[in-house]
Amino acid sequence: MHRPENKALFDETKDAFKHSVVYGGGSVLRNAVALLLIPLYVTFLTEAEFGVLTLLEATARLLVVILQMGMGSAYILAAMHEETTDRRTTVSTAFSFLTISSLILIATLVLLRRPLAVVLLGKAKYQALLALMLASVFFQTLKTVPLAKLRVEKRSKLYSILAALTAILLVLFCFVALALLRKGLVGAVAANTIAAVVAGALCVATIRKDLLRRFSTACLNTMLKFGLPLVPAALAGTALTVADRYFLQHYRTLDEVGLYELGYRFGMVMGLAVAAVQMAWPPVMYAAAKRENAREFYALFLTYFIFAMCLAGLGLVLFSPDIIHAIGWGEAARVVPWIVASYVFWGIQAVTNVGVSLKKKTHHLAIVTVAAAGLNLLLNRLLIPAHGLTGAAAATLISYCVIGVGGAAVSLRLYPIRYEYGRLLKIAVVTLVLSLVIFPVSRLGSFAVGIGIKAICFLAFPVILYAVRFFRPDELEYVRHSLSLIASSRKGNVADND
């Protein structure tokens, strides 16, 4: 039988993954929306207009990172780990500060919209569109505290409902503005802004009962001390996801930018999975820190996380080329493995940041991320002119390797954890063998034969790990026990119905 203490670890790990899956549902939906909007934009916008929209969206992403000031993560720390004030005061303090500071900064930028339009977009005539974009940034910032509160309370279903509703509204507004009203670029920007306003209002409604006239300077100082060092890292992380497009446009062609973007979006499904775990992880991490077996839990979680990431990544690497070739953009398929591997390393950083979080040394992680972003710019300059989209993908992978390994090393120095390196090595080896050796074989023969071989490769992943004794006896016993409980429950339901 499995030990009681191990059962508790397995139960808590399962609960963390359950919330991550729910969070991930909203993230996957947002990714699907991004894919759906591409043909809509291409059909009703010119290349220049789509370029303007892309620049506006990139600018919005950067501004949101700045205006949030790391307050989402800081609120989670204050609410779950510090406990120096009641949570309603913490909510009021964080939300009031973000609202006032964002309003001041956005108003300033709106007043400067004409010169900003010239600098960012090349022409002053886009200043009205820039103002619309700034309005959307304000409402995106307002969502920070409400969404963080939902994460603290593990209300992952409501979180995903809000994400899904936002995505649906965005598609609906864009369809109306572009396909029905034929408003072109103005309609696309307006649709994005309206969706942001509605989503912001819905999120704020979830904390309306907590918005009291309470403001704690001490609580704010604690949150800013934790959150502000996260901003450079977040900005650097954002730069990692957009800089290569500019290099491809400058040194290669717009066609390669499109191919790279398509392949990147398939690989980015892994990034969305990491983002989902990042949302569920902080509350679980802070709660576990108060127990004696915290380090054992952190090590076990990383093992299961890497197992799940590699299994999902293997599926993307095996099956996404068939979808991409069906679309007719076959060259984009060679980007996918690089991006999938990149986000595995990003995931390693996301769940090994225990030390920097518990010891409040987030500036160390910021240094690692900023250094990786600088390296990414250099690699883009060196690799893209000669190797195009493959060079861009390789630069991304190398940069994320630096983030994953460097971030984990820093955290381990602050808070030593004995991770299960032997089991992690088995996962890595099996994944590489299936990806690099068996996958090329699957290209032989007909389409149906290739799909069959890929399916066998995918299903072989856990079987091979079982053969090399990856799974521990207590884990196998826990799975058997859980399956027997499910079977017993179903038999009971059948008996009740009879």
C-alpha cells in the first residue's frame, strides 16, 4: 500500500494540475481565437493596415506589463503568504493603486498621442487609433487584481468562463466590424477595445463587494517591493516573443514572417500550458511552504509537470505538421519542434522559481530573463539573415534554455530542493528518441500509415517510461487505487439506477 503521506502529496499535486487544466482551457481558447482572427484580418485589411494593427497590439502588450507593475503576483503573495492585513483591505489597496496610477499614465500618453503615433506607427493620422488602443490597455490593467483574486481562491472555473467570454466577444465584435460593417482597420481596433472594456467590467464586478474605502500603505509597499522587480523580466519575456518578427521582416521577407508566425502559434500551445500552470502554481506553492514536506512536494510536482509537458509536446511535434501541410504552409512545420522545446524550458523556470518567490529575491530572476532577452536579440541578428525562420526558432530555443537553467540555478541557491534528476533524465531521453528517431520514420508511406506510426509513437511514451522503471511503486499503487474508486463509484451509480 502507498504511504499516507505520499497519498497527500499525490492528492495535492492532482489538485494543482486540475486547476491548471481549467486555466489552460481558457488559454487554449484564446489561442484558437488568435488563429481564427488571422483569415478575418487578412481578408478585410491590407498588409499595411495589418502591420499597423500588429504594432498597436505589440505596444499594448508592453504597456500592460508596465502598468500592472507585477501587482498580480504581488497580491497573491500578500494574500496567501504575508497575511499582514485582511484580504479585503489587500484587494482594495492593490486595485485602487492600479486604477489611479494607470489612469494617470494613460491620460498622459493620450495627450501625447500625436508624437507617439509618428514614432510608433510612422504617421500622425493614426493618433485616434492609438488613443483607442490606450483605452483598451487601461481596461486590461483593471483585470489584474480581480483575476489574481480568483487564482488565490482557486475559482478556476469562473476564471476560464471570463476568459472564454472575452474571446467569444472579441471574435463577435471583429466579425461585425470587419465582415458586416466593413470598417477596416478602425473597426478592428475598435472591436479589440470594446472587448477589453466589457472584459474589464466583468472582472471588476467579481470584486465589487471587496472594494472598500480601505488603503494600507504598508501593504502597498510590500506588494510593490515584490512586484516591481518582476516588470523588467516580464518586459524581457514579452520582447522574446516579438523581437524575432522584426528581424525576419528586416532581413528576410514578409512571407517568412507569416510562416514563422503560423509555426510559432502551433508551438505556442505549449506556452499557453505553461501560462496555465503559472496561474495555478503560486497559491499552491505558498500553501505548501508552510508544511514540513514542502521540498518533497516541489520536487514531485516538477517531475509530473515535465512528464505532462513532454507528452503534450510530443503530440504537437508528431501531429501538427499534418495540419500545417493541409493549410498549405508546409514550411512552417519545421518551426514547431524548436518552439515546443523552448516552452518546456520556460516551464522549468515557472515551477522552479520557489526560491526567488519565498525569499522575495525576484530581482535575481529578472536579471536572468533580461540577459536572455539580450542574448536573443544578438542571436536573431546573427542567425536570421542566413537561416531565416529556422534561425529565429533556434535563437528562441537557446534563449529559453538560458532562462530555464539559469532561473532554476538561482532559485536552488536560495532554497535548495533535491529534484528527481534521474527521473527527469529518463523523460528527456525518451522524448528525444521518439522525436528525433521515430518521427522521421513516420513520414514514410501513405498519410494513413504515417498517422498510425505517429499514434503508436505517442502512446509508446508512457509505456517506454514504464519499461525503464520511471514510475515508482507507490505511484502505480496510487493510480490503481484511484481507478478502483472510480470503477466502484460507477458500479454504485448503475446499481442505483437499476
